[in-house]
Amino acid sequence: MFDLRTGLGYTKYMEQWVNDYASWVLVLSGAAAMFTIGRKKRWGWLWFIFNEFMWTAYALITKQYGFILGAILYGAVGVKSYIRWKELSLDKHSWNKFLRLVWSRND
């Protein structure tokens, strides 16, 4: 069976770094991605999804497979939220359209 750590030239130094710092880097990266999304930057969504792939790699390298489920769930929510955000930006579900629809039916 292919061992991800061996296949990537994983050394003892890298293992120590991953164990000590990688989760902190991933958490800060995810928070920064969410901040960017909150600033309505489209590339923040790409950063967020990329971060979930990095959590999956972290889970495989550290053999903490529960993080894979978390990455899948967060990634799915991220994709769904991006689609919803994109629809809102295209005025498909805006309040103005909703109000026009409601008022036009009452006439």
C-alpha cells in the first residue's frame, strides 16, 4: 500500500513540523479565507476550498482520519454557500425582486 509520507519524501524533521505547527497554519489559513469571503472577495472561496484539501492531506499524513470527514463537510458547505452567494450577487434572490413579486400579485 502506498504510504503518503514515504511517497512525498517525508523526513523526521517534516513529521515534527507537521505535528507541531501544521494544524495551527491550517486553522489560521481557514480563518483568513473566511475573513476574505466576508469582504466579498470571490477568490476567498477558492482559498477556503483549497484549505479543505490541505486538511485532507493533513489527515492522511498524520493518520487522523476524522479530519477527512470534517474537510468533506466544510467543503460541501463552502461550495453550497458559494453557489448561494453567487445567486444573490446575480439578483436572483434579492429583497428587491422579492418585494416586486409580492407587490405585483396584490394589484
